[in-house]
Amino acid sequence: KNIMPILSSLIMAVSLNSCNLDRFPDDKIATETYWNTEKDATLALNGVYSFLGGAASSAWYSDAYTDNTYAQYPWETSATVGAAGDITANTDFGYDWVTIRRANTLLENIGKVKMDESRKNRFIAEARFLRAFNYFNLTQLFGAVPLFQEAVPTGDKLTPVPEKDVVAFILKELTDAANVLPISYGGGSGDEKGRVTKGAALALKARVQLYSGLWNDAAVTAKQVIDSGTYNLFKVTNVSAEDMADNYGKDFVDFSSADDQTNFYKGLKSYEKLFWAENETNSEFILTRQFIENSQWDQASSIYTLLMPNELSGWSSITPTIEFVNAYLNRDGSVFTPPSLQERAANYNNGVVKPDYIKEFKNRDTRLYASIIFPTSRWNQIEKGFTFNWNKGGNNTSRTGYNFRKLVDPKYKQEANAPQDYPIIRYAEILLTYAEAKNEQSGPDASIYDALDLIRDRVSMPKIQRNQTKESLRNIIRNERRVELAQEGFRYSDIRRWGIAKDVMKDTYDITNGLVQKRVWNDRYNRFPYPQSAVDYNPLLKQAQSEKGY
């Protein structure tokens, strides 16, 4: 496939290797002699693109800072201690400036390069997009941050700038980039598929506007993407006997007719196969982190290893919480009423399940079956005859009792060697952005229902009743975001911007009612502290650190 090459062997060393803002790193290639050819510019831009790799891996673990998932290995991610409320400056929660320094170096020097001017302008737009994306992620984590456009900032450039000012900069960068970037790429050197597009710039702009409470702007920008006609939700049109081998009609779903059964499986497979390698060029993906097979722990995805249980050669690194599993609606669109923790434990009965345990998973949102492995669930496509039996306390076993099925391609079971691309921006997000922004701006209307119904229809869930108030529709939209975009890096920001983190960050238990993790919330956790090492290098961070409550 056409994959953007990320050449880590060069990665420029033209003031690029250090993420400390006030130290001039040792150059390996002199700036004065490097910037001559288009190849120089291409390799430098590829170094900036390595940001997408970090953005993807950060997104994998992002939900573990929330009520959606639990990450059991603190050596893999700071989300483990973060969710527990052990949030101090002794931990670095992602204060990384490598991409911004690389982008700034390119933007400072690309004018010297002899190359086609239109391509040069496009390279500049790509770098500005990636820099803006990095800045946006930093503001979500830390709030106020230094804002600079130099490769080696000095003086007052190291002073943190208020978050709203950084957001204004980001929005201008994305607007300018969108005016230059193409709708798509034809392939070939310098035009590889996987580069950022006009649609990606507008989609990220809508995300930034939504998170900033700029409701009208977010709705308008999302509508631009929708009306472009470039993107559509991925849907399968046929299902095979293999697709239906799990036989949900036996225990979990009451089908009203043969057509109902077929539509259910189409919905399940549409959502599940969206994330498989064979469909990674679908028109729903706006921006992806691309992966390739046969490059174990290098440019291959480790998502299989991180999500799968031990019996499928996985590590159960990131697992769903009970609270997240409870969020999936009933199949008729009504809210699921979960059993108490004590009732669930009694029904599970240490694996000798009672009928009421099965009832908990009966007639639920199609995406539950496509996303979650729960005890007694089947998955013939991962392994013929496979039924999940939870081995509590076992090596590389889920601590909660559940594992993720979403994002896993059953054709690639090798450790950390999966080729499927990871969606950083996809069209379903745009529909949800439009729905939320439009509802917050002016309340329910037909266009909001239509956007949400596209997502519901894809998975064979019923349309939303057209009698919602602004408040009831807000709750529907929020839950739809939680379920549709799970494990894609959204819940972290959502619970903070909605002001609900204090309500949802509760202790996590497993399905036997055993404590998995005590969780503590303080309002200062809406933004993380700068790591102490950064404050030591840059004392200008001290005041902002104190203002955040650290």
C-alpha cells in the first residue's frame, strides 16, 4: 500500500532531537548545508509526520484516563497513575515538543530549497497542520503552553500563553492550511496517500472549535466537510456464513424476522470491519496513522497485543470498564438498566453463569457485540469455536472481566505486527461534532437527527425519536460519542469539557465485584502539571504551574 515513509534514521538533527525548549541540541547535520534539494525538504517533512505515530499510541491509552477503560501496566502508560489520581509533576503526561521543533525548523528553512513552488507551499501547509495538531494536544493536556514559531525559542517565547490564545493560533493555522491542501493525493513520491488533506484540516478545525465551545463555528465547519461529498460512513452490503457464525440469535438477540437478522449482521460487520486492514482505504477515514506488516514493533501496529486476552496471545493492557459496557443502549434504543455490582457478581457466579447473567447482554446495541469480548461471548473469526472464558488473576488477563474486540483484525494475530491503519479522524466524528454543536447552538432540528441517524443506521440501531428537548438530545449525543468513538482518544477531553469528570471518575470494579482501581478526582486534573524536568529547564513555567494548582 502507499504509506507515508517515516525515516527515523535521519529525522533531521537540525536542532530537532531535543524536546527541551531552552537548550540548543547538538546538530548532526548542519542547517547551513542541508536545505538544498526537494529530497531534503521531503525527508524533513517526513520527520514532522512522525507525530502521527505518537498521536495514535496516545489515543490508544487516552480512554484509560477516564471511566471507559483501565490500563493495568504503568510501565506502558502514565494513564494508570493518572486515572488513580496520582497526578504530580513527577510524571510526564506528554509534554513533548519534538514535532513543533521539527515543523518550525522546516518552516524556517524550506524557502532556501529549490523545488516546485506549489509543492513547496503544500509542504508548508502540511507542516503547519501537524504543528497545529500538536499544539492542540498540548493545550488539552496542559492548558497554557509556550507559543513559538522558531526552531530554538529564547526569552519571552518560553513563557506560557493562555490556552485561548493558543487556540486562536491553531484555528488560523488550520484555516490557512485548508486553503492550500488538496482534497486527495494521487500516489507516488511526494504525493503519497496518507498525507494530510483539506478535509483533515477542516475536520480538525471543527474539533478544536467544538472543544472550545464555539458552537456556531464548529457546526459550520463540520457542515463544510459533510457537504464536500468526499466522505461517507463505511457499510458492508453483504454478509457471509462466516460473518454469521457466532449465531447471536442463539443467546443474545431476539430477531423479529429474517430481514432483521440480516440487517443486524450487516450492522455488526459494518462497524467491526471498518477497522480491518482490508478496508483501510475506505471513505470514512479522513486521517490515519498508517501501519505495515513485517515490521514488528517498528511500523506495525501493536493494537492486537495490547487489547487481546492471554488465550489469544495478547496482554490485556487496555480493557473496558463495567461503566463503559453499561453505556451501550438496548437494541430498541432505550437506556440499559444495569444490575448492581453485587447482582452482577452473583449472576456471573465465578464463571458458572446464571440465566440472568446472559440477560445482561441480551438485545443490546449492535456495537457492544462488535466492540467487547465478555465471558460467554463467541468470536469464530478470531479462532474457530472460540468462546471467551475469563481467567481472573491469570497472566496477561483482563482485570475487569472484559476485553476489547473493536480495532482488532482477526487475520493478524502476530505480536505487535498488525498492518491495519488506525483512524485519527473519521467521518463519524464529523457527524457527531455537527450534531453536538448544532444542538448546543440552537436546539434540536431535523439536520441533527439526520446526522445521528446515519450513525445509528450503519449499525442497525433505530432512529432517534423526534421529540427530544435540547437537554435530552444532549444526553443522547454524548452517549453516542462515547460508544461510537470508544478507544479512539475522545473520552478524555469530553468528560473534562462537559464538566462531568467529577461524577464519572469513580472506583473501578470487576465483574465479581472485586476492586480493580481506586480513582480520585480533583478539579485541577482538568489540566495536567508540566513535568518537573521541564520546569527546571524553563523557570518561566512556574507561575502557570501554580495557577493550575500544582
